[in-house]
Amino acid sequence: MSTKTSLQKTLGTWLTLGVTLLWLLGVIVSGVIARHEMNEVFDSALEETAQRILPLAVTDILNRENDTGNQRALALKEHDEYLTYLVRDASGKILLQSHDADPRIFSAKPQQGFSETLTHRIYGEGAISDTLFIEVAEPLAHRNGAILDTSLALLTPLILLIPISLIGVWWVIKRSLRQVVLLQQSIEARGGSDLSPVAVDRLPKEFEPTMVSVNRLLERLRRALEAERSFTANSAHELRTPLATAMAKLQRLKAEAQDARIKSRAGEIEESLRTLSRLSEKLLELAKAEGGSALSENENDLVPILQMIANDYEREAPGRLVLNLSDDSVMSLLDPDAFAILTRNLIENALRHGAADRPVTINLTGEGTLRVANAGEVVPPEKLALLRNRFVRSDKKTLGSGIGLAIVEAIASGAGTALNLRSPASGQNDGFEAELKVVVVHTDV
């Protein structure tokens, strides 16, 4: 199970979560402050109402001709009365009350200042040497409702701001990391042989030290590979002349020798020299495949190239090749020499390791897919995975250098395509098949 996470996803998620939490904290703080301020406003309203009504109530009570007891203030029209009041004497006798007042919410005797019950907030004020008192009550539900409405008014914009913040944060992160994404795509589009430095001009400063280190590593790796390729190519090239000279002298000695045992030993040495010569040729091909570009500037038709190579092997192994070519041209940017080396190694490998009494099938489709298959023993999966490596053979009893498929793999990698190996071959119960896409195009990143 992979534990890798996306930097863009991580930044987007945590920044959005942080912004959301900050907004929620801001709403909570604003709600607490608003609650405090609103309570002060409501308390001020209670106090102001009591101080305005009390003089009028005292005047009304003192001007009564008869003590008629409790009188209820008449409402000019029906309305919700959030503030209700009572005017009482010191003993608690009600002298005047608002039209919707409920005496049960007040205490038995009047109290001055602010007080609170389970349901109401009350303010009391005295007059005429504390012989008359007014008490104004406000339902706590009214206050809480107003505070709730205010909090919701603060919270509602957050519902819209969260998705907007999410989109904004992701857009900014994506734009900021655009050059990193382009760098990633550029590196992915490179061939296996491209070890040129990575451009760091437009990268964010935080990534520049990393890419500088990567470029230094690429330079060291390029030098090491060049040294290896140069040594391989030079060694193989330098072996050509002495091998050819030794072969010529040995053949002359073999022709002049009279003793049958000497001729036999000379033949064995000649075969060893031929094997060494073939190995040097393969090493040269491998150096070319790994060091040179597998692509050309212009498109080439691969059909006549494959036809020519198949004809060469038909002379060496008559009747063993079955060639199926596309009726149309197969145009590709694959270098003709690289394609020839690739095809020769696949056909040679199929002939050498396949059953001698069954044919080798070569197919090149119009879409540019090349398949080379033979018949014979099935290659176990554990061995199949190792055949791309140098000097690895599925059957050590069979003659061969063990680097044919490594050469094909190097050319395929340089061309930006993949070599697929199967055993048994497609549509067969046995054999071995190599398949790759030989039609490639340039990609500009």
C-alpha cells in the first residue's frame, strides 16, 4: 500500500482547513462580543424605559381622584410587547401595569437594579423616597433569539466563503507549482539516454537546491556512463584487428598443417575466435545503442529494411522464417541503423533458441507493431524477467553472447518505447515472443 501523498493536495487540504477554522474562530469571537454588546444595549433599553415611564406613572397615580387600585395601561393597537412593566408601592401592591404584563414573573416585593429569573431580565427603579417602584421585564428568549439571528448572520457568509476559499487556495497552489509540474513532465518525456542538466531558471527557490543537486548527480552519472561506453566501444573496436589477424594466420596454419590432430585443434581455436569476434561486434552494437540516439530527424519506411534483413537470414536458415509485412509503408522516426540492429538481434535470438524444425514468425503491422516469435521450450517467468540484462541466457547450452535482448532494450528505451517479452508466445502453447512499437514520433514538451 502506497503512503505517498501529493504536495498540492496536502497544501490545499491543510490551508483550506486552516482558513475554515480561522473563520469559525472569528465567528465565535464575534458572536461572543456581539452577545456582550447586545446585552448592554438591551439592559440600557430596560433602564431607559423604566426612567421614562416612571415619572409619567407617578404623575398618573398622584393625580387620581380616588384610589382605584391596579390600573392597566391601554394599548392603542394590538402588538407584541417585549417589554412589560409593573408600578407598585413598597408593600408590593400593583398600582399600574402594562397591558400585557404578567405579575407572576416579578418577585413578591419590588427590587431596585437589575435582576434575572429563569425566563426574564428585570430592571427596577424607585421614586418619591422609595414609596413607588417601577419594574420593567424583558423575556430572555427575545434576547437569545436576537443573539442567535446575529450569529447566523455572521455564519451564513462562511458557507459561501469555504468553497470559494477552497477553489482559491487550490488555484493559487496549482499556479505556484506549475513550473514544478512542467519540470516533472519534461523529465518523464526524456529518453533513457538523456542525462542533460535540468533547467532550474523558473523553479521556486525552495526547489532550486534540490534540482542543483540532481543536476550534479546527472553529470556524474553521465560521465560514468560515457566512460563505460567508451571503454566498451574502444575495447571491442581494438579487438577487431588482432582478431582478424589471428583468424587469418590460424586459417593459413590449418591449411598448411598435415597432422589431423593439429587441424582439429586449429578448428577449435578458430571457432573460439569466431565467438570472440561475434562478442566484440555485439559489444560495439551495445555501445552504439546505449550511447547514440535511436531516433532520426526524418521518417523512414521500415518495411524494405525488414525485408532486406529477413532475406539475409533466409540464406543462412532457408525455410525457417515466416515474414508477414504490412501492405502499406510503415513510416517511423526510428533510426534505420538502430532498427536494423534491433531486428537482427531479435531474429538471431529467435533462430538460435527456437526449435530447429519449426519456423520463426516475424510480423510488422501497419500500426507499427513488430513481433518476433519462435517455438520451443517455455521460459519460466523468473528467467523471463532477467533476459533484458547483459550476459543472461535462458539456455546456457545454446551458443550466444547473452546481450542481444539487452541491445534491443537499449534501443527501445532510447526511442521511448517498451520491449515486451512473453513465453509462451501469443496464440501458442510454447515458444518465446518479443514485441515492441517501432513507430515513434517526436514529442515537444
